[in-house]
Amino acid sequence: MKKILYILTFALAALTLSCSKGEDISAEEGKGAVSFAFPFETRATVSEDTYKMMKFRIYSHSASGEKTLVRLYTYEEIKDMKMWLIAGDYSVAVEGGVKSPASFTDIYYYGSTEFTLAAGEDKVVEVKAHPKNTLIKVVFDKSVEEKMTSAQAIIAIDDAFRVENITSGAVASLTYTETAVGYFIIDEEQTSFVWNFTGDVPSKNSSVEKTGLYTPANGFKEGAMYTITFKYSDDLGGYITMDITVDESIDEYDDLLVFKPEPQITGPALEAATRVYAGMNPLTYDVKAIAELTTLKITVGDEVYTYSTSSDVASNNDGYFTVAQTTEGSNLNWTLTLGDKLYTSVAAGNQKVTITAIDVEGVEGEVDAMLFGEGTFSMGVLDAWSSTATLKAYVNNSAATNVKIYYREVAPTLFSDWTVVDATLSSDNVYVATATGVDGGRTYEYHLVYDDEQKGVSATFQTYGVQIPNAGMEEWQGNSPLLPYIGTQYWDSGNHGSSTLGKNVTSNSTDVRPGSTGKYSAYLKSQFVGVAGIGKFAAGNIFFGKYLETNGTNGVIGFGQPFTFDYRPKKLVLWYKGRVGTCDYAGGSVSKGDSDKAAIYVWLCNWTGQHSVNTADSSTFIDPATTASTAEGNVIAYGVWNRVISSSDSGADNGWTKLEIPITYREGEGFTDVKPNYLVISCAASGYGDYFAGSTDSYMYVDDFEFVY
């Protein structure tokens, strides 16, 4: 297929030849006579008409190597010409055809040779012109023509198949719809071409698309022809095979690349709409390949199970699947059978199991099988306030007996004992069971057991439990009053009243509990608030609610904030540091010299609104431990912590202490059958502050509140 043309021969003739034309050549004149002849290579396939389109250029070369065009001729002008050239360095170049990046018709030829001419020299210089194109021939095999329609192949000079590059003309490309030769101009920096084959198979009501990349081992060769033959194969699911061969009339260059179809895997559950129940019947798959198979892999979630005939690949498929040669002694066809361990490793419901086959040449075939696994699959309905959860499981075996669900809490460092509950058939193959004692802020695991065997993998669910806003006491704003919130208001304090006389009884402090990740705690300082001895004792306080108004030296407090509970908190945990002093202000039943009382309490209420406490009206006061109902509704649950001076407690500041305040739930109608919707938390350095009684030595730091469920 070599298209090399010996287009032009320069004969720097001897004197005897020159004289036949009647001219006299002398070395003293410093010239030589040049004539031209065209001995065509017999293998050339270019007609004389093509040469008539060529241009011939003569260049002189200076000592520095600079080229200067001396003469430009057409074929008709130069074919019978004799010319005289001054002795020196020259080159001759011949160029013809059309220089297109990619074309089915345009061929571009070029050749150049340098030579030195001495005065009176008899010299022959031979110049070869050859195609600058790289030829890419696409052949549609008879099998494609007979069994496919709309077959086409796109060849693009690129390192990947990018439609946008092809449609925009950013890369040279041709679209072949029949066997043809394309002519490409390929630059040296371009090292690959990409091919894309598409076609329809009417007999199978399907279509085929394949894409590949070809990179010649020794780079592209000008004048070489790369022939790509596409064949259709009924075997292996109707795949396309593709051969690339290179024909260049240079003996030392040859290259071969064969594109082979990947191994094919057929069997059940390969369609997403197909439900195949794992474990009910043996599931087998047929694996075929052109090259010998070496490896099978099955991927379930993050787990990969492998069988390999190669000692370089570890096998770990025991119990998960078996592999047998369909034909003894041949690794071209295997039978794959899934095992019981694989079924039990598949999560409940429709699950993807990826099967990968690899042949000796490293070609991979892969399918996704959709298996319907059995086992626990859903927490179902969660009644957080009642601490129950409905657990669900798929049971594929209609003859299953003694169906149960096991569940337990999974703690960070330990596992609790299993709780076993009977499961009943709900619908289709779904069984349900009710778990009790399900608390917030926990992780639970559960699994299915029937016929005294665990089925499927364990499932888990988490419960969270709502927490307290600004629990770390990090949000503060303002100055007088200093307020314990930013944006939405949950916490408040008596600062609204005390600040009218220039005091904040509650402030933020950088003294935080050990290990705290925050910057602040709340500092509650009991003190006299007044001017020139006129005023009242005020307890340092912070509470979940809102300071409503100041009436003279009295305040009106709205206790509680709307709060959405899910699970039942079992205790209120916080960090405390403080001092309890001896009362130097009396009020109510409290006398001077009595012990002050540090007080923290929590209420979970079912209320219609906030409960108002007016410090001028003791009938609005509430006892956190004994008050079960208010005008706004019921107190569903409560927790109380008090600290007073006693024989075992001097009231001194003993540093930060973690407090755990148990929450007691009331029983009876209106309590157990309703869920709270208001939360009250109250902290006071002086628990008798409602009566303006307490100690100016009393103070309290609080930080990092948390509900424990």
C-alpha cells in the first residue's frame, strides 16, 4: 500500500549531455546545468493529473542556513526544462494535493532534499515525495452488514471520546457509515486516536455502542494505513469485536491491537424489576469468555469475596460461592453458584450484589444481581414518648416458625443483654415486633431469628432526644441588662429589674468547668440592689422563661418556654460551683442567721402558656416538688436539687461538681396520657429570693446543661 513517488530527478548533466542542447558549460563560469526527469515508482497510484497540481520550489541556502526561494515552477514548466544554477547549497521541495485535517478524498504530498552543487559538477539529485497523511481504513465485516442497521464508526484524533470536541471541530474526525479509507494529518504531539462504534441489532431489539482508544507503540507513521475491522458476534450476547492492523511498506514496522469483548455473565436477578428471594433456591450464573477466566469477585456492600486460579490473588470465597468449570479442563466457561453465607450477608430487601469476572488478559465483565434479602430492615413506627419502637423484618420462607426479633442497646464500651420479642406476620412477607424501653440518645441493634437461626444481617437505629438551647451558656448580649440569649430567647434572668439600679445579678464568666469546650459559664450572685440604702435583696438567678415586667421594686416572671419533647428525659445533668451563705436578709419564713439555699429545679409541663410569678404576691409562688397543677395545666414531671448549710456541708465553694438531677414522672390521668409541651428550668443562688431573703455571700456558677434519656 506504499504510496511513495519518485517525482523529480535533478540531473546536473555532464558536458557531453549538455552539449546536446547546444549550451556550453564552463567551471570558470561558476555554474552547472540542471535538467529534470520523472521516473515514477511503479507502485505509485497517482496519475499525471495529480502531478499537474504540484508546485516545485528551488531554495538557496546561505552560510548561516537561511533559505531563500529562488524559483517556483509548475509541473508543465519544469518537466522539460534545463536551468543554470550558480554553484552553492540548495534544496528542492515538491508539494501537491489538498492539506485537510481529515477527509475521505483529500491527499497531501510533500518531499524535500538538500544538495550541494559545485561549478561544472556532474551530479544527480533524487527527490522523493510521499503522502503526509496517515490513512485510517474502517471495514464493516459481513456480519455487521447482515445483522446490524445504522452501523457507524467515528474516528477522532483525540485521547478520549468527547462529543463536544467532534461537533465543534476542535479535533480532526470522520464518521464512517460504510467501508472506506480516511486521510488524516496527524501532528507529532498527537499520540492516539479514539473510535466509537454504534449500531442496532433488529433481531434482538437492542443496540450496541463501544468506544476504545488506540495508541501506536512507536507513534503514528506518515503513509501508513491503520485498518480497523468491526465484526458482530452472536456469541457473548451480540458483542462487537474489533481488530486494528497497520500496513506500511516498511518491513521493520508492524503493530497489532485486538479489542476483545469482556466476559459475559448470565443468570437470575439481573434485572432491577426482578425479585429473587435470597436463600430460597440455589442461584447459579453462567460465565463465558473468549480468553481464559482467572478470577471471580462478588461485592456485597463494602465486602469483596474473591475466587482466583492465580496464586497472586488470594481467594476468600469459602461458603459465599462456588465456581466449577462448565466443560472439564476449560476455563472459558464457568458456573457460579451462590452460597448460604452470601445470602446471610445480604441486607434485607432489594440489595445489589455485583459479580465481576476477569480473564487472563485482564478484561473485566461485570453485572449487578438484585437479590431480595431477608432480615430486619426498618425501625418502623417509633413512639418516643412511650419509649416503644415497631421493628420490622422480611421473612422469605413462608414455612418459617418461631419468628422472633432480638434487640439490645449498643453502648460505646459494652453491649446489654438481648431482649427477645415475638414477631407476627403483618403483610406479605413482613413480620413486626414491638420493642419497649427504648430511650433517647441511644443506639440499638436488632436482628431476625426463626427456626432457631439468625437470618440476614443485624440492623441498627439511633434515638437522639431533644436538648436544651444555649445549654453551654455561650450566648449573651447587651450590657445593662446583660441577657443570656442571642436571637430566639429561651433563658432570662432578673437583670431586667436589677439593672434599673445599675446591677446585673447574673453575668457571664470565663470560669468554666473542667473539660469544657466553651468560653463561658453563668455566674449568679445574690446581692443587695439599691441606692443609698433604699432597695431590696435580689437573688442571682437564671431561668427558662421570660422576665415580663418590673413593678416598683417587684418583678413579674413568666416561667417556662414552649418545648417539643420526643423521648422522656430521665435526668437533668449540669455542672455547678458555688457557695451557700448565712442569710443576712430575712423574708417570708426565713430569718437572719438561717442557712441560705442554692436551688435548681426542672419541670416538664403540659400548659396553655407561661406561669406568671409576681414577687409582690406570694399566692403565685410555686413549690417545685409539690405543685402538680397550675392554672395553666399540669406539671407532668419534675426534678429538684437544693443545697443548704448542714453538719455535712459547710456551704463552702468546693469547685466544679457535676450534678445529676433525677426527673420524677407523675402517674394518673392527665399525666401519663399526655406529653409535656413546656419546659421550666430555674437556678437561684438564693432559693428564698422570691421573698427577698437570702445571703449576700451566696453565689452559683452553672454550665453545660444536658438531658439524659
